[in-house]
Amino acid sequence: MTTIDKVAWLHVVDGRVLAARSAGKDTWYLPGGKREPGESDVETLVREITEELSVALLPDTAAPAGVWETQAHGRAEGVLVRMTCYTAEYTGQLAPSSEVESLGWLTHADRAHVSPAVALILDDLHARGELASC
């Protein structure tokens, strides 16, 4: 069994979670990505968020938010994705860059438009009362 290991930023404001959509795609995901050799989770997160969202995460504020694992979106059956999520403060103005076409603020009602891993995260946030229903 193959597992894709990703690090993601879990940024919730007023009951909505920040999500990104790549150019030409219809599925929303949490900003972040895969490690480069030798990178820690936080180093990966800082790099990926700068590349995708044009802001600088403050590494000293990064805090673990959870780990979710499920079938990887768009991959063969049995290929899993493990998303290790962190919260963190940032400086700058959120704006899509690189491969990101748009940013959105999702509620639990947007569950049908996200990857299976993000759906699990939305379910957990909603169950804990941190994510709005609509």
C-alpha cells in the first residue's frame, strides 16, 4: 500500500476554512504540499504556503491540528493520503499564486466539492463546532 504524505495549513476564520483550487480543477483542497528532502513539517508548510498563497507563515506560531488519512483523490484504489495539518499565523495579503487559481472559504455544506481527505477534516471540524454548517 502506498501513502502520499502531505502537510497542510488549517486556517479557520468565523466558521469557515481557507481552501484553494488549482487551475482547471473543480476540487478544493487545503493549502500545502509534499516535503522536499530534509524538510521538516513546518519548513514544508512555510515554503508551500508562500508559493501558493503569497503570504509568510510565522513558524514559531505553527501548532499541530491533527492527522487525517484516507483514499487519495484521483489515485488508484489503495493509494492513501496522510494529511498532517497545522494552524499558524501569517503576515501579508492572501492571494492565489503559482498553480493556485482561486481561494475560497468553505463550510461543511461545501463537502461535496473537496477531496476525501478534506471531507474528513470538514466533518471533524463541524463535529467539534468549529465549522459552520452553511
